[in-house]
Amino acid sequence: MGGHAGKCPPPSASMGWVFRELKKQARESGISEEFQVTFEATHHGPYLRTPAMFLEIGSKQDDWVRQDAGDCWARTLQNTILSSNNSSSGSSKNGGVVTLGKENNTQHQVVVLSLGGGHYVPFINDIVLNSDSITPGHMLPSYLLDDIIVDNQEGKSEGEREWERAIKTAVDATYSTAMSTNKNNDDDAGNMRESERNAKSWLKVYIDKKSFKAPARQKIIDLLQQIGLEYTTKKRDTVFFDYRP
């Protein structure tokens, strides 16, 4: 789908906001019993340089043509990224083109990068639903980090650590989202440098403890400590996920 191996586009800072609204709309429209509202882990392209998220309806053609599911998504987008009621800037239409401004709802958020799990990541669902000030970054499933088990074997060089490269690439892409959602429009150069220094307090990492055996989990922790990122293995760690300016 146009992806570039080893590269991650920056995740949209609106994902948490949109997800919470979608959950609400699915419940109110009565389709939440038929559709599971969930995030999917990072797994395909296309590669983009601008912040992005992918929106889907189900996994088969019968789902794609459902009018009620399409209406649910339409209301969700209208109430979030297309909302003209946003006090910060909202959206404007010019010649049929929708222009989005800076959404007030995506300012000052904790951005959570997750490691572990499968194609679906229910623990991120829980974390994002727990607070309006949390949005997800990249979500790396366990199968992208499989080679962590064989790492450090004889003959394995530093440059061949695919799991380490995958985490660093996801961190870099998610870091840019943490910067964009936690800076002020009137930041001058000095404040921007301060924002960069503080950005790691806005970027948090959740490690799914069940996904990794202790030796593999420790290698991940060692890497995160080397990078200087905070992490937790407890999805209900509300103090850890609190926004701290």
C-alpha cells in the first residue's frame, strides 16, 4: 500500500479525540453490538510525511456498504476534525475544499506509544478512553519485534537489530506528534527549544507485559532508558498517564 520499509509517518494527534467520539456515536446509533470499536496496530502504508490516521468500517464487503456504519463515521468526523463549532478555529469551506485549523481538542495531550499485542490493541482502547488528554502514537505489535528473542546471539551485529530499529523509528515519528500537540502557536525560538526539552514528558511508552518474556522485556526497557523515555506496564497507571506541562 505504498509503505517504506523501516519508516513510520507521524501519527495524527486527533486519533484519541476521534476514537472517543466514535465510541460514543457507535453506542448511540445502536451498532456497538455488531461492530467492535478498536484501534489496530501499525501495520501498513502508505508512507506519508504529514500526520495521518486510517479510518475503517469492518473487514469485509458486507460491512463496507452498511449505511448505518457510514453514517456513524460521518457524524464522528463532523463532530471532531470537521467541526465548525470548535472555538479555536474549526473548519471552513472554500470552493468545496475543507480547511482544518488547529483543533483545541488536540492541545496538551500525553501521547502513548505502545509495544506488544496483536493486530488489535485493546489495552490502548482502555488507556485512551480513560482520559480526554491521551492520544495514541504508533502501536507496535509483538510480531514486529520477534527478533528480540534471538538478539545478542553469536554473530548478530548491532546493525541487524530490527526490533531496536523499529522502536526507535516509531519513537521518532511519535515524538513529532508529541511536539505538535504540546506547543503553543505563539512559541518563539527559545520556547520551542524548551518544548523540545520537555517533549519526553509528553511522550509515554506502554509495554504490554503479557506479550514479552522477562529477558525480552528487559531489553526493551534498557533501550527506552537509553533513549530517556518513561514507560509503564500498567494500563491503569493513572498517575503515569497524567499530563504534566
